[in-house]
Amino acid sequence: MAAPDARPSSAGPPPARSLLLPLLLVLLLAAYSLPADSAARPSSNSNPRPAFTPPLLKRHQLRRPSSSSAELVAGPANASTKPFTAHYFPQLLDHFAFTPNASTVFRHKYLLNDTFWRRPGAGAGDDGPGPLFVYTGNEGDIEWFATNTGFMFDIAPTFGALLVFIEHQFYGESKPFGNDSYRSAETLGYLTSTQALADFAVVIRGLKRDLGAEAAPVVVFGGSYGGMLASWFRLKYPHVAIGALASSAPILQFDHITPWSSFYDAVSQDFKSESSNCFGVIRAAWDVLDERGATDKGLLDLSKLFRACKTVKYAYSIRNWLWTAFTYTAMVDYPTPANFLENLPAYPVKEMCKTIDAFPAGADVLEKAFAAASLYYNYTGDQACNKIEDGDDPHGLDGWQWQACTEMIMPMTISNESMFPPSAFSYDDRSDECFQSWGVRPRPHWITTEYGGYKIDKVLKRFGSNIIFSNGMRDPWSRGGVLKNISSSIIALVTEKGAHHLDLRSSTKGDPDWLIEQRRQEVEIIQGWIDQYHQDMAETSS
Amino acid sequence: MAAPDARPSSAGPPPARSLLLPLLLVLLLAAYSLPADSAARPSSNSNPRPAFTPPLLKRHQLRRPSSSSAELVAGPANASTKPFTAHYFPQLLDHFAFTPNASTVFRHKYLLNDTFWRRPGAGAGDDGPGPLFVYTGNEGDIEWFATNTGFMFDIAPTFGALLVFIEHQFYGESKPFGNDSYRSAETLGYLTSTQALADFAVVIRGLKRDLGAEAAPVVVFGGSYGGMLASWFRLKYPHVAIGALASSAPILQFDHITPWSSFYDAVSQDFKSESSNCFGVIRAAWDVLDERGATDKGLLDLSKLFRACKTVKYAYSIRNWLWTAFTYTAMVDYPTPANFLENLPAYPVKEMCKTIDAFPAGADVLEKAFAAASLYYNYTGDQACNKIEDGDDPHGLDGWQWQACTEMIMPMTISNESMFPPSAFSYDDRSDECFQSWGVRPRPHWITTEYGGYKIDKVLKRFGSNIIFSNGMRDPWSRGGVLKNISSSIIALVTEKGAHHLDLRSSTKGDPDWLIEQRRQEVEIIQGWIDQYHQDMAETSS
């Protein structure tokens, strides 16, 4: 192993790539809250390293997006077995302006599966063609989301549904400026949620026209940020979609609607609920890590302990690596084995805590933390070493960093009761960081201006209809979701043991009864929307 | 009088300014439909003049907007008596992008009247502060609309309401690029309805915060295009406004929702309902006009007959001048004297037809048409001559031409049964004309994609709430409005004898009972929204 280079040639921000490794959209959000307080914490590192900073990548640190050829994402689907076909729609860059730039047209990717579709025509029956079930893509390659949304495939036969998965602009193959899309604010400036929603409306309308399926009802589905988009789409485009299943959609994680510490309190609660020893070990690990990482010798030892492929240069890289493991594992604390972010066993938080609790009481706290994190990164045991500072992003989620610097300002703090080191949040700091990194200032109150959120129960009690907000309380994002019914048709389906958009995953033999029941309810409600739609359409206009 | 210059030096499009004279927003829309068929009609003019073309102004023909100083609009309000104060909000140019340009900030004008407002604080009573009644400004100086929306002033005392009138971006004093705002598509490209709605949301939120009135309910009001904006605002921003009064809002005048001939059929019906002779005279006038205007001598005679201040160069200038008079008079066929577009008597269509019918049967058809049109342009008799080819636009409505070339594509045709010459509509022609004039292509189906419209009764039957669509059937725009109740709280209030947003005008002593009743219903419904809001707020969240 090469000697560690403990003296970075530049005092600029650290790469902090490890935090991006598994990068669920949400991860980055969460990660953003970490650093704010770091200035107040004593630096235990003797090297002139910057304090633990948020995973704000410098532009030049962003990987260039892959070429627009149909590169396959990781996952069970491959060229021969993929259950969808890829298509491209000529999409407008900017729906809300008519400047010369706005009318730029790009290839907007979407996926189709028509295996079970009841097509328009003679055989379509009294109710006409089967519905369109449309996934409102979030911040990554659409094929990855399609691959992890087996629920739609599972229920398509019952409904005779056409499945459509629409990629979010600026992700995957849907990059308006090709390889230059992430170049600067001049290009990335068009990456917004509002444009994405308008894109979806345009694609759906165009697709229905091309298929002769104008009469077919549309239901939108989405998980996480995609779930936010699904619920917002139903609210903003009720004439396009008759209903939305918004799974694990933290639409209330903005402004002061949800307590800022709720996310990390929930992560901590997940671990504490399994074992207070487990919680305590993780809580104790951070200071030990800082202390040992304060010297070059310490970093070398840590690199060995954490089986780093290359000697780590910064203690906070390990910190990020651990942080990611614990946070994401809480999110995907599924009741069955799954391979969404990483390959994991059923109830992985419980498994992590078992691992920690199996150590003798006096064992090294970092050894315990490493063993727990290894469950996340290397459950199958096929990783000879860990890419702690040079991980890559297989799902093309980099654009989220831009979104977290523009619209998606979800303030997060870490309370003293958490198993993570306390941390504050500052709008000003975020703004300065974003300006430094991207030349852009966030509009921190835009999301609640555009989509609402405050007093949502009052606002939507007499407005809107046909939305399911599903949440699993093991998922820390659930705290920013809609957890109570708002009206007779804006429904919250909450499972105590569920995790991040668990309901959208394929059913498996090991599914617990409460999950089977949650999905059954979803099918029943969606069927009700469709039946109502057909009834309404059959009535003569008054 | 100087000899007419019947040989234009250029074969380019005619100025066609006369059509812009009184320019209600809607006028331009209507005017757009006129020319399409003209190519098929025999040209009776021997000069190489372009056929009757739509009032698409060339950029260089657009008057420069007035300076940003507070220039007063015409109307009853003057500096000493204006019932509002002007304010300016630092507004974002583009809410839907984060490009460097998007973050340009401009001075966004709004008006306030707090005379009757029940302010936040001890005296506000159990229900907190009085509501905000917000006018969602349309395509012109906001002071003009405020001056012509006396209904809001009339009802403010009853509600203890704060009155707010927000100017539409790119109109009046709210020009993001000052005098350069209309320079090209680079600047005008940001003039869109979606930006305007977002502007309104931002201003309202900021205003409520600054006034400490977060708890105050907001009701939006608007007439014509402003009414379209009000209804769309309620649909898109239900968390900002609890309800909308959308008066004479032709939100269904797009795509193929409303028959394309309905507007001019309705104008014709207005005149026919008064007198079939009147209808026949106007119907006969167009061919006679073309015939006589085909020679220089004829144009000179016509200039005298129509008392033109300068000899007219094109017969279609007179055609536009007449067209405007008949069309606008139908729109503002109010039951009481009014001075919205021009100073007019009560029931002006009836008066026009009386004028026509008073002529002996054998009189010159153009003399009759001129006399009728003079009622519109010169009811007070103070105009010594008519500015037929060099009229100006006192209300700053020029930007509507841009909107009619981008989003506001309302196809209109003229049927054989109309009193106007038959005319078709072509999307391609409109697109080419717009490209030629502005370098922009319309997005003709965008409005229905963004806001809906097809099957609106089905879509909103179970979605949305608290909108009043008021229409008067004398107003040809009513045909593109919502004329039937959609749900228990999305209500159509239709008066057979009403005209263009008549209900929004100040009450007068001469108001007929049906108008008094319509306004009473509006007040009752709005009071119901506010009461419901306070009830909902008082309930503990479930």
C-alpha cells in the first residue's frame, strides 16, 4: 500500500465523494446539513484540512455525464431481459419562457412496457383503453428507477395498464446540452422541478395522442423526490393525471414545516430501537475517529482498519463513509433482502446492530463501526477493499447537488440526542457555499411558494383529490411526509415497519402481511379512482 | 387636406394600428383571426397593397413603453383622488430557471388600498385580520384596471379587506428591462402567464409577511385575461388564495374546446338581436368598403366620409376601425353608461342599431356604418376628426401581441352567418406571421397542457374548489367561458344581459336588478369562503 499523502496540495474543499457513493437522492439532502456546525467543533486534525464540509462538489469535480448512448444502469435488468423499451420525445428546454434558448429541443427519454395494456380499439371494452401508469422520474437514470419500481409491473396485469417511466430532465440520457449540460449555471439553470413537471405533462399528452389513447386515465407514481413530483403533478396537472401514488415523498421537509432535526432523530431512533448499545457505539465513534485521524500515522492506521483501497487523506472521508452507511441503511431498512442502493439483508439496521452488539464490550469502537458499515457496503463479501475517497456514482445522481443549491433547500440539523455529532443549519452558509460552487444562490422559500406545504391539511381539505401519501416510519424521510389523511381522497398510508418507498418495490415471497395489506389498499384506491373516472366520463355533461 | 399617398413605398405589412386603438386585451385576440381567409377573397384594390393582415406589429412599430415614472393612466382617478398607493416589489425575472439571467430582479408595481382593512392586532377580532382582495393584473397598466374594478372598492368595507392590485410583468411600470423590455425575444421571452402567476404568489406571500398578516385569507379577482389568471391562480396556488372571482374569463377559448366561430357569431347575434336591419347593414358594409377603397379617388372619398384626420392609405384601415367599433361595443354592451374603453351610453349596441335604423332605407350603407361606429369613437362629440391610421394605445397593452404570438393562441374563424366577412384560421399561418414579426413560434397547445380546459367539468368535478366564473352573455368572450356550475363550489354566474366583466365595475344608481343580484351572490359566496376558512383554521389539526 502506498504511503498516505496526508498533505493535500491545496487547502480547497475536500472531494467528499464518499458521501455520494450510494447517493439516493435523499442522501445528498441529508448530507447537506452535516457541516454547518463543524466550525464550532475543535479540529482534531493537525493538518491544514478544511473542516468537514458539505458534499458540495466543485463543478470541475463533477464527473462528466456518460455519453447519450443507451448505457445500461446497474441492476437486474440487462439488454435481453429488460422489461421496457426506451423511447425519446422531442422536449422543450424551457416551458415557461420564449427566449431563443427556451425553445431548444432535446431528446427526452422515457420507457414503455405495453405487455399488459388494454389497447384502444374494439377489444378495449366498455371503459375504453386501459390506464397509463406513469412514473415521474427523479434524480437519476430512469432505468434504475424502473428497475426498482416492481410494484407497477406487479399490478399492470390487473389494470390492463400501459407502464410509462419518464426520465427527469438533466439526468440519465435526458441531458439537454449533452455532455455540456453540467457545465455551468447557463446550462444547469434549466434543471428545475417545475420544468420536469411540465415535461411530464407534455410527454403524457403527446404519448396519448400518438397512441390514440386520449380517453385513457393516467395515474402517476413516484418514490422519494419522484414521489414529491407525483403528488405535485396531481396538484398542478389534475387535467392530465387523475391520481397520484406518492411514496416516501418528503414534501413537508421545507422551510419550517417539519422540525429540522427530525431526519437525524429518526435515523438515530431506528438504531436505538434495535439496541441502545448499538446507538451508543455509533454515537461514540465520531470523536474517536476525529482523534485518531488527526495525524498521518493515525490516518494510515485508519486506512488499514477500514480496508481502504487507497490510504485515505482525510478523516472526514471515513466519517462520510460511515455516515452514509448508517443513514442509508435506515432509509432502506426493508423487511426483505433488497438491492436498491446496495445489496442488503432483511431488516439491515437490526443486522448492523447485531454485528455491533456481538463484539466484546471492550472492543475498539471504530472496529465495531467498521463492521456495521461493512454490512452496507460489502454484505456479499465480494469487495476486497473499500473505495472510501474515490467512489463513483453508478446511478447518475450528480445533478441533485445543483437542485440542493437552487430549489431543494431542506434544512436539517442534528440534535444533541442524535447518534450523530450535533450540527446546525444556516441559510446564509448554504447560500454562500452554493454561490461559491455553482455561482448560484438558492431560493429557499420557493418550493413552499410554488407547491405549498404550510397547513397542508387545511389547504387540501377542500381542494384537490386522489393522492396517496405512503410512508414507512423506519424511513427517516417519513418525518417530512404527509402522515395523516387530509380528506376522503387524499390519504396517508403509514406502516410502522416500512422504509423508503418500500411499497413501490416488487412483491417477494417474504413480504410481511402489513406490506401486502398496504399494497392491497393502494390497488383498491387506485381502482376506485379509475372506476370513478369512467363513471364521470359516462355521465352526460350537465 | 393633403392628397392621399396611395402608393406605399413598401409592400410590407400595413401598420394596422387602428385595430389597437381601444385595445382591450381581448381585442387583439379577436383581431388575429381576421386575415387568414383574406387571400381567398378577391382583392378589389388595384394598388399593390398587402391583403388584410392581422395586427401583428413589427417590433420597430411598437411604441417604446413610457418611462418608469408614475405616469397616470386615463380614467377617473387622478393624482389627488386616486384611491390607492403605488408600491414596488423586488421581483425575480424568471421563477422557473436558475440561469444567471433568471435571477435578474426588477421593480414590480402593485397598488394598495388599506382604508377599510381590519389590520392584524388587538382590534382584529376573533377571526384575525381582514382578508386580502387581490386583483391579478392583466395586460396593461395596473392603475387602469384598478380604476375599472370598482366592485372591489365597493365591497371592501363589508369585508374589512385590504385591496391589492398587482401589475402583470412587462406591462405598465413593471418592465423588467425598462425601455428595452420589448426589444426582442431575448427580453420579451420572459413575458408569460406562468411567470405572472408565480409573481403574484411571491408578492402576496411577501406582502403578508411584511404586514404580519400571514393568517389573513386571500381572495383573487380578475376580469378578462385577468380573470383567466385569477382562476388559474386558484387552481395552481390554492395554498395562497382561498378562492377566485374570475369574471369574463375565456379559459376555454383554446384549442378545439370552444367552436372557433363562436366569438364572432356572438358579436353578430348581439346586433341581430337588436335589429335585423342593423345586422344586415353592417354585413353589407365590408364589400362596399373594399369596392370603394380600391382606387385612390375612392380612398379620398372614404377619408372624407369617415372624417379621417389624415387621408387613409388603405381601405383595411377603415375596415379595422369599423371592426373594432362593432366588436368592442358588443363586449362592453353595459346596461349603464360607462367609460372603460370609450365613453359610451347604456346598451350601446342598441344605440348603434338605433342609429343605423334611423337612416332612410336607401341611404349609403357606409354612411350608416360610420354613424354607428361614431357612437363608439365619438359619443361625446368632442372628436373633430378620427385617427384611423395613427391611433395610440393609452393603456399600454402592446405586450399582448407578443402573448398572442406565444401562449395565447385562441383560434377564431368567421362563419358565413356572421355579420363579418368569412375568415378561416390556420395555425401554420399564425406561426409564420409570429416568426416573421418576433422571431418566435407559438406553442398553440401549451395553455391547455399547462392549465387544462378539455372536459373541465369532469376534471374539476372532484378537484379544486372556490371559483366563481361570472359571464354576461352579451359579451362575445362569454362563449369561451365556464357557463355551468362544475361543483358545489366551482360556480358559474351567468347573466343574459351582462357584458365584459360588468360585475367588476362600480355599482351605479342605474344598475338593473339582475346585476345587483349577481353581485350580491358573489359577495355571499366569497363570504362563505372566508367563513369556511376561519372555521377550518379554528379546528385542531386531526
